[in-house]
Amino acid sequence: MPQIHLDDETVARLDTLRQEHEEYDEIVTELINIYEAEELTLFHSGDEG
């Protein structure tokens, strides 16, 4: 698994999103899923018309 370095500010922001003992990879996966869902929604909203 690749390792990434996050600055202290990013880690602090992730810590505010953590629920109980949630792992960072769970948070990042959820954020990616949200990003992809929004991107898909924006892409498909342009198809209406």
C-alpha cells in the first residue's frame, strides 16, 4: 500500500471528521466516494435539456 505524507493542518481537519475510532483510510475512502458522486451528478446534470 502506498504511503502519503499529510501536513499537520490536514491531519487536524481529518481528526475533526473522525467518528469514534474510525481509521484515516475509512475517512479518505468516504471523501473519495463523495467527490466521485458529486462529479457524476455534475456530469449528468449537463445532459439534461
